[in-house]
Amino acid sequence: MSTEEKRSEPAALGVSGMLRWAWAQLTKMNTAMFLLLMVAVAAVPGSVFPQRIQNPGAVNDYIKAHPTWGPIADKIQLFDVFSSAWFSAIYILLFISLVGCVLPRAVQHYAAMKRPPARTPKNLSRMPQYRTIVLPQGHSELTAHQAIQDAVQILKKRGYRVEERPATAGENASVGAERGYLREVGNILFHTAMIGVLVGVAVGSLFGYYGQRIMVEGDTHVNSLISYDLFTPGTNYNPDWLTPYSMTLNELDVTYDRQVDSATYGQDYDYSASMTINPGNGEEPYEQVLKVNEPVRFNGASHYLIGNGYAPIITVRDGDGNITFEGPVVGLFGGDRNYTSSIVLKVPDTKPDQLAFIGMFLPTGVQEEGAPPYSADPAPANPMLVLQSYYGDLGLDDGTPQNVYVVDTTQMKPLNTMAMGNGIILDSQNTQATLPDGRGTVTFQGVKRYVGMDIHYDPGKMIVLGSVIVVFFSLIASLFIPRRRVWVRAQDTADGLTIEYGLLARGEDPRLATEADKLTELFAETWNLEFADTAH
């Protein structure tokens, strides 16, 4: 080319060309794998930063504690990760990429299954596995045509898709066979099931919910928003969709280890909750037992037993003798083997000042001289309530949400404390204490058990379950079903009949030689031959 000649410029792609190029890049398998990795990475901030849908109070506290970074994180949706624009974009692109990968492959594979097996090669001896059977003239009445007919039947029984090819002017009679198309079907189903997993997870996160409920013996949980202690709806779930039903905790039965010399003596090793369930769909109420790892399922929701504890029954009267609080108070289990539980009680309706009680509940309380009370056993052998009381402003009047299990005593003054020497200790013998300065009384009236429940509603779980099952079996199919081709050719000559056959595998197949030996055995059995008559 002379220097005066202009170099050819590449043609501009244009809008349609760019779109085709972008689609081709998006539907590559390596792009799908990269997007799958991106989904995992994008989900990390959801476990690092508090999420508004789960705990809006924690989000507000984080923003207050980080006045510079907090608002920035809020604007880039780090507190709403799973409903953010960038996470949704990655998720949708992954979904489109997988669909774009699977559909064309499925169409191509369907077309390949409709095509006849590959033509018979002229030189079968080049195949990885090659066998010949030579029958001298007069040794057998078997003809080339009959040999091909028999080979067709044998290969069909072995699961091959077969095409018989009669002899022509320039070609001997032969048969072509293929099998193993389920391997690629399994591969396609595997990726299709992965799409199903994505769909199921999306359906669950959009239209499911998760809740927690603490129920004291005798309490009834009604499936409405106000009944939950914690309720986390899916991104698009409306609490008005809650299916009406109710369940009542009748009794909690706890079994303790009472074997002498046992390392776990006294600990509870089993507990079960007797429930009365009213499905709310016209069915009659029925009894059912809720146990650990044995959830109760109805109306699409699963109810799990996750814990238990004690709820002492407390009555508080103000200085005028009016009852300002009466009922069970849930004790938070502190984690020790004897079920020492922390007690927090806020009583805002007392006069002249609001009251707060902080202390602990001891199932088997022991009080020794010069030592603080403690629990000697998790069973309620000697229930004991140890309290400290405060009066003042609980800080409830300004409308700021508070943790029911935490009391801010900065605006309050002590009435009874252990440090002052007048801490309140109540048990079955000493059930009532009078508060100083005529501020009322506190009475310990008994104890009940409570359970903690997790309630899950996930409409996508069956989609995920079905998809995972398909993933498992399709993965087995794609790994263990071999893709093979077999050709058998028969030729009558003046010296006799020569039958040759070759086998070819797609990819690695260490069992290809075993398959060739099996075909040799079947041919010999069909034609009443000794293995000495065959030549490898």
C-alpha cells in the first residue's frame, strides 16, 4: 500500500451494534459469575451497617454518632442495602445474564437433539476406542445387513439414539449412535434452577416477614402487627396482609438433669410448650406441642421455639394504695446455668413521682450472711426477687422510643439499693415491701414461665427448595452422565464378514474403554461368538 492510499477505517457500530455487543457481553457465563460475586460483595454492607427496615432506632443512633459520615452513608443507601438502587441493579443484571445464558443454550441443545447422529467417519481406526470382529467365509451365516440390524437393537438397549445407514454406492452399511444428551440437559437445568433460587429469594425478601414474640404462660398471640415484639416486613410486604390467627401458650414443661454425679446436673435439657392454636380459617382450635427444632407450621408461617425463662408476677401500688402495675415481668436470661435473670420494670403512672425497679430474679434463691443472694438451681424451688427502686422522671413523656429492658436513671433518685442497705428481697415467705417516704408498695405474687418465638413467613421458600433439589440432581447429571458416540460398520468381502466399530467421548471419559469392551461382549453373545473370534 502506498503512503498516498488512505487506511481503511473500521465501520461505526451504531446504536443497534452497541446494543448487540452489550447484550453479548452481558450474557457471557463469565459475566454471570462476576455478577454473582458482586451480589455477595454488595450484601456485605447489609451486615456491617444497621438496616432501617430491621431497626430504625439503631440507624438514627448511628447517624447521630457519626454526624459527618452518617448522612453520606444514608444518601448512598447503606442503611437500606437490600432495597437500594445499586443492589437491585446488580441483582436484576445477574438475573438477566443467567436468562440470557440459559435460553440460547437450551434452544441450541434442543436443535442438536433433533439432528441425527454424526455421519460415520471413513476411518474408524482413528477413534480413541476401536474394535474389529472378523468372521471368515463360512464361519457364520451372519450378513452385513443382519449385523447392522443387531447393532441397532443392542445400542438402543444401551440408551443410544440410533440412526441406521444402509449401504450405498460408495459407502458400506453402518449405524451411528449417540447418547449423553442428558448431560447438557442437566447443565441447562442447573443454571435454570439457579435462576429459580434467585426468584425464590427475591419473592421471600419482597413478600415475606420475620417476627419475634415473647409469650408468658396464659398469653395469646394474635397475628396482627401490634402483637409482635419485633416485626420485620419484606420490602414490599404490607402488614395489612397478615393472615388472622391466634395461638395461646398453655404451659411450658421443662425437664432437668437430675442424675447424680452428672457434669450437667440441674441443667434443663428439654422443654416443650403446650399451645392452643386457632387457625382462623374456619377450623376448630386444636392443641399442639412446640419444641426446639420442631416448629409449628400453619397458614404459611413457621413458629420456632428459641428460648424460655421466668416472668415474676409483680404488683405495684402508689402512695394512695392504687394499683399502678400488675402482671408478669419478663426476666432476661443472663446466660448462667442457674437461670439468674435481670428484671427491669418501669411504672410511669405512680404519684407523686414515676417509679423504676431494677434487679434480678433467682429461681432457687439462696441468701447467706455477708454475701449477695444467688440462685443455686435453675428450677423454681425457692423463687426470689431482688430489686432496687428509683423515683423521678423516666423520660417517657417526650415521645422518644426507649428500650423496655433498659432504665436511664440519670434523671431519677434511688429509693432502695443494696449500697444503701435497704435493697428489696422478696420470696414466698416475704412477699411485700413498703417503699420509703410513703411512695407505695411492691408485691411479689408468684412466677410464670415464658417462651421466645421466632415467626417466619417466606412465600419463596418452596421455590428455593424445589430449585435446590433440581440443582442437586442436575449437577449429578452434568457430572456423571457421559457424552458418547458410537459407529458400527459392516462389510461383506470375499474372505468373510468384517465388522468394525469405534467410540468417541466428548471430553474426558475414563470409562470409554469399558463401554467398548461391553459392546464387544454383547456382540459376541448375540452372534454366538467366542472372544477368540474377535480382534482388538
